[in-house]
Amino acid sequence: MGDIMGIFKADYKEMLLIIGRLDEILNKLTEELELLKEALLRLDITWKGDANISFMAAMFKDIERIRAITDNLVNFSESLKRGLRLYQENEERVEKRIMEARI
């Protein structure tokens, strides 16, 4: 009859690697946003006038938009991890029940 559960097994290692890579990218993006913010604050000290005010307002608005997107992606990553964990738990339960039914 073969191992029927082998057909349905998910590649958890690969999924976790992909989620881990997403987390690395998000961490790097967060670090880069902070560096950009620090650079803007240094620039703000050396530049005055209406152009500075407009530029800074636009840049900080963009940073906040990027931060909101990043936060959403972090939540997405956490959801993927929870979903993967639940899927794995359910897969193990199903496999156990199939094994019990064979006995």
C-alpha cells in the first residue's frame, strides 16, 4: 500500500527557510529606514528654509508609509509561521489517526 502520508507531507524546512529569508529582508529594511531617518535628521540641521520643510515632510511621510508596509509584512511573516505550525500539527494528528486506523 505504500506510505500514503508521504504524498501529503509538506517541505517544512524549505518553508522555514523562505520565511527566514523574508524576516532577514524585513530586518534589513528596518535597519536601513533607521539609518535614513538619522541621515535626514543630520541633513535637517544643515539646511533651512521652505524647501527643507517640504523635503523633510515628504521624506518622513514616505518613511512612515514604508514602515507601515514593513509592519504589515512582519505581521504576514508571523501569520505564515503560525499557519505553518498549525498545518504541521494537524498533519501529525492525521498521520497518527491513520496509523491508529491501520492497527
